[in-house]
Amino acid sequence: MKNNSSRSFQTRAVHSGERVKAVDYTPVTTPISTAVGYLYESMDDMDAVFAGSKQGYVYVRYSNPTVTAFEAAIASLEGAEAAQAYSSGMAAIHAALLGCGVKAGATVVAAMDVYGATFTMLRGLLTTLGVNARLVNVSDLGEVESAIKETKPVCLLVETISNPLLKVADVPALASLTHIYGASLLVDNTFASPYLFNPLSHGADYTIHSATKYISGHGDVLAGVVATSAANKKVLFELNKLVGGVLGPFEAYLALRGLKTLPLRIPQQFRNAQQVAEWLQKHSRVKKVNYPGLADHPGHALAERLFGGRGYGGVLSFELDGAGKAQVYRFMEALTIILPATTLGDIYSLVLHPATSSHRSLTSEERALVGIPDGLVRLSMGIESPDDILSDLEAALATI
Ligand SMILES: Cc1ncc(COP(=O)(O)O)c(C=O)c1O
């Protein structure tokens, strides 16, 4: 509205300064677009946007310009036709499962060692809703094929690099297997990031990210995203209009801003992880190190083939020799640079005790089945100097 002084102060307070049409300029960075609703020259134009015959926005739960920009960036980085953003990684996993046809009576085959909340969503929430969840060791292709043959699932859900055991999934082989039996392959690519691996280029149908991690990278935003075909995106878009787990424009802005430095942050994080893994492997207090960059890791050759020399990820885990929860907690408290915060993929180095955080929702029997002992520690390497990180680890290990 123009500054129409004939209108009352009350009306001017509501409308003045708003809805100024962009003339002939383009902001360099995508603005945070907070509008819930949108106006058009005519109601026929609005009707055409609702019908999908004209590009535009009608309501923030359907789509939003800042979110669209983030989705376009992810689609580009993942080599996808399209992407759909969510308010969290868990919302993205849930949406991809619904999008590929998971419903009462259907079966999902999933990797045994998926992220704890994913495990519990499958074994708890979805199971109570009538979905059958079958968990398998995805490193054993024979076991995966038998489970698929027997249960005829709608999908197989795996993580490119698993949390927290760092197993590497043979995505091309798993894609062939699932497609032979008419199922979709969903890949949680959070640990690898689009820098390391693009599952869709290797046959996957849906790539999922907790964008809270490497994509945003700075520990200041919760976000999720699914990259997929244009046809699948339509299904996800319609679903999201109903369930509303959308990403907000402020979060989309932060995620979009964060991902610009992904190719600069990640190589440093990967180098730090490699160096720390090799160092820990030689340490007398460490029983076992899980990191695909180590030559004796069972997934090393596969990682080399899939990741094309770009590295092996920024997360590793290790078992403290003879340690239980108490010793792990003392070790975590003794660290001064590596922060005991419950996340990963940040520029800050982080340490976590999977048994009491990421995999806390599992029973102790389930943790034993998956292979998560109380002495297991997970490290997510940041971009700090490797020398400082190693001194921090050395000093903390000396205290236990
Ligand atoms: C591999 C993986 N997938 C999904 C999630 C869930 O993401 P969010 O916390 O953004 O919901 C996490 C969280 O740690 C994760 O590690």
C-alpha cells in the first residue's frame, strides 16, 4: 500500500511499507521470505497457481521461495530432478517411507544399524501402525536378498555410511536387488554428504539427509531433505501439504547459506578423521577403531570404489579397552576442544556416547544385536587443527 495519508493511523500501521513490487533488481543472496500468503493481480491468477498451471506460491505450508531455493541447491548437489525439504531429518525419513508406499500391511526391510531414532520409528511407531519392519545386515547381500524375496517389501532403507558403526552400503548392488523385486531403495546419505556420494546416480530412488549435519554444517539449524525424481517429488509435495512437516524459511536460509562452504569444510573434516583414526588405532587404551578409511575396515575397498578418492567421511567410532559408561563419561568430560554435544557434521569436533544418546531408545538387547557396546565412543571431526585435536585426545585418554 502506498503511504496513503487519508487512511487511518491504525490501517497505515498494518499496511504501510508492505508489498512493494520488485522492479529491476535481483538480490545476490536469497532473502528470507516469511510471508504465509501471497497476492496475485487477479483471483484467476491465484486459481492457476493453486491448480499448478502457473508457477507461484499460495501458502507457506505448500511451498516458500527460500525453501524452494534450498531444495534447488540440494537437487543440484545430489544430481536429482527435485528435492523436498522438511523440518528435520526424521521428518524427511518418515516422508520418504510414506512416499514410497509404506502403509499398514506393507513391509520395510532396513539396515540393522541405522540411526537410533530411525530404528525405533521402524520397530516402534511404524510397527504399531501395522507396518512390518525387517532388519538385516546390509553388508551381507545374500541375507538382504533372502529378506526381500521372503517379505516382498515396498522398500529397502539403508545408510550410505552407518551410524555409529561406519559400515558402508553397496548402494549399486542394493539398488539392483531391490529393483529386481519391485521395491524402492531409500538411502540416508547424511554421513557421506553429497560431496562424497550421490546415491541416485548409483540406482537409489530416494536420497535422504538430516541437513542438520554436514549440509548446514554449523550446528545452528534443524532441517531435513529428500532428493528424488520429479514424479516422486509430486507425491512428497502432496503428502507434505497434509502433514505439514515443512522447513521454515529461516532454517532454509541457514541451510542454504551453510551448504555453500560444504566443499571447503568437508575435505578438512575428512583429513582430520583419517589422521585421528590412524592415531587411535595405535593407542594402547583403544580396542578397536571403526573408520572406512582404515585399510583393515571391512568396507574399505567398497568405500574406495564408491567414493572415488574423495575421502571416507568425517565420523569415526572406537571402543575404549575394558571401558563401560562411567569411563567413557570421564573421558568425554576430560576433553577440552572436542565437545560432548549430541550431533555430528559440524565445523566443531564433537564426541558422543551412542549407547546413552543416539541409540538410547534401543533396549540393551537391541544394542547388543546391532553391536553397540557401552565402551563405544563416536567422534565427528570438525575443521580445527589436527594437532590440537590429537593433543586433546591424548590428554583425555591419559585420565582414564
Ligand atoms: C544418519 C542420521 N539420519 C537421520 C538423523 C535425524 O536427523 P534430525 O536430527 O535432523 O531429525 C540423524 C540424526 O542424528 C542421523 O545421524
